[in-house]
Amino acid sequence: MRDLHIVDISSNDIVYEPIRKGFGRGLVEAGRQNDQVVALCADLTESTQIHLFAKEFPERYIEVGIAEQNLVTVAAGLAAMGKIPFTSSYAAFSPGRNWEQYKTTACINNQPVKIVGSHAGLYTGPDGATHQMLEDIALMRVLPNNVVIVPCDSIEAYKATLALSQDKRPGYIRLARDNSAVMTTDDTPFQIGKAQVFSPGQDVTIIACGTMVYQALLAAEMLYHDGIDAEVINVATIKPLDTDTILASAKKTGCVITVEEAQINGGLGSAVAEVLSENYPLPLVRMGVRDRFGESGTPAELLEHFGLTAKHIALQAHSIVKKSVDS
């Protein structure tokens, strides 16, 4: 096993938990720390884990019903009056259904409305294409003033929720539905706008977010046994992007792979490609959903189907390292 300084992927100790549960616990703690934190939901309290806040702070919770446009506009009004509103729904509906309202009432006015998009990505599984929100990273990172966070596990989601509650900008946090690996600890650093090198390496940079960070770490372990030293970077904050960490790693390794459980058009891979093309062009492979909609299946089946497992990442790493050496 490689020496991982701030995470642990030991198969004997790994715990699995939905990332959204970390948000639920984090919002309760944010409410305890600041009585200006309020919560709103579109009739999905338990699914999004916002029911924990509603139970502890019923006087600071608003149920708007199945009305996602209203969800964010009410939140924007609360924000204008000094509150810090967190809104939750499925990502397919928020921001999928209320992007324009969020843009107009929250982002243009730079109000600290927080959209919590649960059940995003392929981990929504059997619910299929209509509920597997794959376009949200692209939609949300294009908005001026907006912070975009994709936590890698439930512990990081807890920290991200607390950090967003203290941030004065509008923000989006992306959460997965099903169980995923918990690899960080209470001591693992988290800061909005700061990427973390989870596994140092010299031969190839693997940049990942969300559930794909664990797959990237597993791939790095495979590659290590094949004689390839991969550096794995957790980019939890898609916007603002930590360009310094990305460029420093790229200049060291000479080739980069990005991995996301989302559309690669406009997502993490596109953000990294923009940085590299403008500052340090080099071989880059973007891994994600390639201009397709989701399908029904278990998360494991879907990750394999879309080529987003550790095995596929390792194969891409072998290919790009060979090309980099040959060139």
C-alpha cells in the first residue's frame, strides 16, 4: 500500500456511507453555530437529509412543496434579509429546474443562497436518466459569483456544508445518493478553493472530484505496482478552481487525467483543460460521461458501463504516460 498522508483506503478499514448524510449532519452543526442559518426543501426532506435540521430547528425550516423555482426565490428573499438559506432537492430539479431563478435572484444579486443538489450523478442508479443529473457541474460553474463544491465523501460533505455556511457568496454543493467510500478523516484538510494532493506522485497527475476520488486512489495503487507513480488530487471545489495546485502538479508529471461522474463537457475536465491550455499545454485525458444520458442500473454497473472504475483510469494512465515518454 502506498503511503497516503491524509487519507486511508485500506480495504480492511474502509467504511461506506452516502455523501448526503454528511451534509445533513453538517447543516445541523451550522445551525447550532449560527442562528441565521435556515433551511428550505421541496418535499424531499429525508432523501436529502435536511430532515435532521428541520427536526432540531423547526422554526427555521420552510417546506415549499414541489415547487423548485419557488424554493430558490424564497431563499433569495431570506438571504436579502440577512439569513443564510440552504435549499435541498434532487439535483435533477434543483438546479435542473430552477437555474434561471437561481441566476436572477441569487447570483446576480450575490446573495448567499446555497443550493444542495442531492442524488446527482450515476450513484442515483436505477432511477435512470431523468434523475441522474450529469449536467449540473457545467450549469453551475458558468454562473458568476457562484461557488461549486463536489465533496468526495460524507466527512468532506460535513466540512463543506460548514464552510459554505460561513461563505457570503451563493453556492452549490453536489451530493451522491448511494453508499460510497469514506476515505478522509476529521483531520483531512478542507478549504473552499483549495485542492488537496491525496497521493503524491511523479509520473502522471490524476485529478478527480466526488465519488471518483476513491476510484482514482485505487487506480494509483494499481499503477504503483506497475511501476507508475501517480499523483492524485482531490478537487472538491470546482469553482473557484485551485489553479496553483493543478499547474504545480502538471509541471511535475507532464501529463494529466481528469475523472468525474458527470458530463465532461463543461465539467471538471473542461475547467482543467482551460487552465492547462492557457498556462501549460500538455497531454490531457478527460474521463467522464461523454455526451450521453444516464441509464438504469446499480452504481457499480453504471461505473463499469461508462468506464469510470479504477481499472479504466489505470488503463488511461498507462496510455498517456507511454505517449508522454515517447514524445
